[in-house]
Amino acid sequence: MNSEQAKTKFFGNIYRIIYQDKHTSRQNIAKKSGISLPTIASNLNRLTDAGLIHTVGSFQSTGGRKPNIISYVPDARFALGIDITKNHLSEVLIDLDLNIIGSKRMYLPFEDSEAYFQILSFEMQQLLNQYLIDPSKLLGVGLSMPVHVMRDQKTISYATVVNVSANIYERLTPYIPYPFLIFNDANSAGLAESWISGSEQPMIYLSLSNSVGGANMNGKEIYKGVNCRATEFGHMCIVPHGRKCYCGQHGCLDAYCSAKQLSDFTNGNLAEFFHCLKENSNVGLQRIFDDYLNHLALAVNNLRMCYDCDIVLGGNVGSYMADYIELFREKALRLNPFEKNGDFIRICHYRTEASAVGAAAYYVNEFIQNL
Ligand SMILES: [Zn+2]
């Protein structure tokens, strides 16, 4: 390795330690990395000159000079996430901390057409013009969709929730003049949830939106399976010979626990369903929700038995679960032969836009890892 390469390696390694620790000192960096203090000092100068780190105060002195608190600059780079669903288009701009800097969500039924791509492009440019002062700080655009995507993150291998052509990546290219890739929506949401939890522990993310999906996270790693079809939790059979699922089979979790199983009773409005539920005025809706939770408990218990890790309830229904989590934990624990504490069942952090944030987070991760 020549000295230029060594410098590059230290530059990235030191930045990654600062990113991981959020607040640190040059002494801590030396302890963690084994890099000499003079080399750390010169790389800290380079990272500061590049606008990637800054000093945010000083630690209490343990004798001698107070050590500086070194932190990374969250708005040194940005990434854009776009979530395409059957009926909505969402866009978020995030910083290196995965904070949402700007966002937009609109009713826009998906069409695999030039007209739709033009609107997507226009809205994207508007958001960037509004919130991104320096366009050179944009790392890339992550596009999340309810589809199976091959490992190239460009080729669609399966789509039923939205109708997309297999070559949608090529067709979108003229409309997105930045690096961009396509991601499965539930996998993206899982990445966002796992990242923001700050834990490197494995986690199952269960997405309860108009279709049911999920992600199997191990820190920032998504387990995708041999055919990129892993974690299709929506098509686990929970009722043999049960309700017909859109996939053609019967008794799938999706047919019992998609958001539609609730919102269909309030004219497609999920917020209205939970509003009525909270008002306690409609016994019928309470029974429907109870039935929903019973089926969901079966699925969550199965996932706990398989994976033995935290299960995060996400998607549109997950974002309304705060008032019902204790009730739900009790239901799930009744099926669990081993445990008495239901804290492993958690509610999602991102009430909305987890998929868009996760798709954008891919570029944040890529930036940090490749520095
Ligand atoms: Zn199914």
C-alpha cells in the first residue's frame, strides 16, 4: 500500500468512527483505531476542510486540556427518497442523520406512462430546488416500489400491486438526472427502521399497508434470499383454505392484515377507522379490529418463533398502533410458549415515509462505507 492509499484508508476509517460514535474525541479515535495521534490530527484537518466534520464543544477535563468534541456534519450530504405506491407519490430529502429535511406526499395513482414520469420528475425538482441549496451535495435518488427487484436494483422481477414494465429503470432514466436505483418498499422501510433504532441487533420489520410485506434486518444488512423474494410475510398462510388473497392463494396474512381489511369499513379511509375506534362508538368496528389483531398475533408469534428477535409493526397500520400495543402484546404472548414479556414487539419510528427514507438511506450508507 502506498502512502496515498494509506491516507485514503485512514480518512474513511476515522470518519466512520466519528459517524458511529456521533460525538467523540481524537483520543477515543486513537483508542478505537490504533492510528497514531499525528495521523489522526492530519486526517481530522482534511475532514474539516472537506466540510465533513466539525468541533461542537469540549468534554469535561480529566486533567490537562479539555478534549474537543468532534462530530460529523449532518448536512454535508443529502439523499432523496421517492416512494411510489398504487395511489400516492411521496418524496423525502434526508441528511446524513436520516432527518427528513423536506417532504411531499400527493395523491397520484401510478401509471407506467411518460405523463406520470414527467410529474414525478417535476415534483422531485421542485423539492430539490426548495430544500437543497448546493445540488452537488446530492448523493443519489432511491426509488421504493411494491415490487421484487433483482440484485442490480434495476430489474423488476415481480409486480402485482402496481403495473410496471420490466424495463422501467431505462424508461425512468431520462427523468431522474442523478444516480438512482430501485428498492422493494418493505425492505427500504426495514432499513430505515433498523438504522434509526441505532441497534445492530437483528430485527423483523412487518409492513402493514395496503399490501403486507416485510424485511429481515441485521444491522444495515437486508436478508434478501436466494431469489430476492425473502420476507414476503404477506403470503404466509395463517388460515388454511381461508380468504382468497390477491396472489391467487387462500388464507394468506395479506387477506387478513392488510390496511384494507380495516379501511374498507370506513370508505377506504384508515385514519377514519382509527378515529371511530378511539371514539368507542361502533361495536362493529371494535370486533373487526379485534379479529384483525388476533390474526396479526398469529403472524407475529410465528415470526418470533422463526427469528427470535424484535418484531417492528410498521406500514400504515403500524403508525396507528401506539394506543393498542399493550393489548396486542398480550394477544401475541398468549400464543408464545416461552416468554412473558412482549417488549420485543415494537411500533415503527417513522409514522410515514419509512420506505422513502430507507431508499434514500441506501445512498447515505454507500457514501459512508466508501469514503
Ligand atoms: Zn397471498
